[in-house]
Amino acid sequence: MIRVTRLNDRPFVINADLIRTIEQNPDTIITLVSGEHLVVKESMDTIIERVIEYGRHLRKLTPPT
């Protein structure tokens, strides 16, 4: 899960695995695999960094095989 902020300053979290696309023009729009569109304050680069960090966090929680 990653934390993002709506344009009205209300924070919320989304499942990073459900992100289909991220666009910035000029607002940042996240499109989920369901087709739902979310407009957020964070830049596209910030969201990408958070998704990468989320993935790294998940890999740390996985026990070695």
C-alpha cells in the first residue's frame, strides 16, 4: 500500500499492485486495473518511488527459500 493525497488534502492509501498507469498533465492521474481514475497531488516520480519502495519492503518480508 502507498499513501497519496487527494487534491482536497485528504490522504488515502492505494494498493500499488492495482496501478495500471500514472499520467501527469499537469495533475497526476492514477488509473487502476479496474479502470477507476484517481487524481492526486503527488508527482508521477514520487508515486513511482513509493511503488518501488513498497516492492522492496515486500521482498524484505518474504522468508528465504
